[in-house]
Amino acid sequence: MKKFLSLLLALAMVFTLAACGGNNAPATDGNGDNNSNDGSDAAATYKTGIVTGSDTPDKQEETIHIGIVTGSVSQSEDDRRGAEAFQAEYGEDMVTLAIYPDNFTEELETTIQNIVNLSSDPDMKAIIVNQAVPGTTEAFRKIKESRPDIICIAGEAHEDLPEIGSAADLVCNNDFVSRGYLIIRTAHELGCDTFVHISFPRHLAYETMSRRLAIMKAACEEFGMKLVEETAPDPTSDVGVSGAQAYILEKVPEWVQKYGQNAAYFCTNDAHTEPLLKQLVEYGGYFIEADLPSPLMGYPGALGLDLTEEAGDFEKILAKVESAINEKGGAGRFGTWAYSYGYTLSAGLAQHAKNVLDGTADLTDMDDVASALQKYSPKAEWNGAGYTNATTGVKSDNVFLIYQDTYIMGDPGKFMGNAEVEIPEKYFTIS
């Protein structure tokens, strides 16, 4: 009996050791299916960077890195703050930020290199450039040569849309066609009789801005308004940002005297916006919305506001800006988008890229793009459409034009309902 028991014990030990030695074989469930990290789990890990199954370090799969390139705070503060917000949400390990030069027209190679450098990270899976200044197209082409796996997204392109659309996987621009009509329509509804368009040759060489100006001229004719053009220094020229802003400060009082109190003003450059607002608050006139609208675009500096406590909360930011406008007698004369376009675009396009990599969104689905933007503008009404080349009539599947409803500050303020306005068909063919 003792020998028999010893034999049973020995056999039990053998079977136990055999079971423990199964680490080199895939585990199966009751149906015989492989439950180890299969293709779907690997995809989930790739998409999120989260370890599936075992928490052992050697089981971790490839992680996602997302790069966001913007202008500096001095040139494009909202764009930069949106990128910083996305990085703060997901961490510096996942999100890398870069800046293109302020004088990007003269430092084209630096711009290209700053974008391309992000692709040297083997875990980089998406690169967003907002605003997509000249050089972005070439940078995306260079990236695709060596890293076709990287998703390249352009926000607010400064290059022709068909051109950058040929290199980028996705392009999102403000709807310069619809807004060209809606800005004038809003000015007319507020009682304006003149529209002053402030720009410079470099901007007017862009299809988006020249076409918008042509649409504005046509809309002014429709509504019985006068459109005048004023030229201001390019902040990327030798005069720099400070020189361009000084020019606006000097000229606005003259313009108000020349064009009257019922003139609305629009400038195509962010750096011009603050001094323009500052002087319009002081001397009179209307401002419907900025080129890239935001309650942060020009208003804090023009009004002398400290928005540190309200940072990131656009409803509180708008309320504080609106209160200051009303105190200075500007009710009913100044407008914006309730949520920053530049901020929303930087963070929203990065979120869309992450959603695509997570497998929860399609790259060129307009509804999916809008959903990502909505995350950073929860109460905003949006509208938009695919881009159609006015010359060729060709519609781009990967280029979208978007806009948010206009909010006019007052006591109380009001949305103008622009997201619901049907744009007359003729404006889509103006070039």
C-alpha cells in the first residue's frame, strides 16, 4: 500500500509539472479558440496604448503618439492653447507639440523641418498642423515618403486647398464660402451700411481669402451695402507684429471718421485683431467676427482682461468678455464664435485622429469630424460642407469647410442663427 501511494504521489507531481509547463502554448477557451493576444486585441492595443490581457511589461504592444504643430502664442494663441489642452488631457508621453516660425514665409525650410521632425518618432501615428502655413504640403509629402502610416491632417490651410488636399489625409478649413455671405448678412441685420475689409497682398493671394472677399463684395451688392478695402502691413514682413499693430492703432480713428459709425470691420490676420478691437471699442463701429473667431481672439488684450481663472472654460470667458463690452457701450456691435475656432480645431482634429486610431471614427466622415469638434464646443451649432473647386467643379472627399453660429454680445447677447441659414446657391460658384 505504501508503495502504491508513493507511485500515485509521483504521478500527481508529474501531471502538475506538465500543466505548469504550458506557458509556451496558447491558452484556449471551451471552444478551442485562441485567447492569447490575437489580431483584434493587438489592434485595440495599437489604438489606445492600453495593455490588454496580462499586465506584464513584455506584453505591452505599440503605443500611439500624436504630434500637433501650431504657430506661436504671439501669432496664433488659440491654436496653441488648444494643442496644449489636448496634451494636458492625454499626457506628454502621447502628445508632442511643435511650433513653426513666426516669419514662416521667410523660413520655409525651418517650417518644413519642424513638421517632418515629428515623424522621426517610430511611435508617431498622426500629425496635425493648425494653421497649415506654406510648407505644410511639402512636409506632408516628405513624411509620406518614409512614413505612409502616419495620418497627416491640416487645419486652416494657407495653401490652395486642392494642393494641400493632395498631400494630406484630411483638411479642415473655416467655411470661407458660407461665411463670406453670412458675415455681410449679419452686418446688414445689425444696421451696417459699409463693410471695411483689411488685408495685404500675401493673404489675398490665397484662394480661400480672395474668394471670400469676392463673395463679400457680391453679398454687399445684394444687401445694398458699400464694401471698401484697406491695406495694412503684413506681420510677417520686416515691420513685424508690433509694427503691423501700431499701424492699425493709428489708422482706425481715421477710418471711423471716414466711413462712419455704421461701418463693420474685418481683418484677415490675427495680429491685427486686437488693436482693431481696441480702437473700435473706443471710437465706434461694428465687428461681426474675427477671421478665425474666438472670444479670446483680440478681446482680452483690447479690453484689458485677465482671464486666468476662466482659462479653458469658454462659457465663462465669453460671459466676462461680454460684460466688459457692455460696460464700454459696445452692446450689439461686437461678435464672435462662442467657442474658439483655433482652440477647437487644434484639440478637435487631434481628438479625431485619436478616434480614428482607436477604431471609433472614419477619417473622412464629416459627422465624425463634427463629433470630435463638439467635444470642445458642447453648446455650439455647427454647419459645413465638402469643398468644391469653383473653377473645375470637382469636389474633394478629404477637404471639409466648417463654421459655427455667430454670437453678438449684448445685454442680453444673442446667436444670429447663422448655422441654420440656407446660403443662396449662386455664392458657391463665385471665384
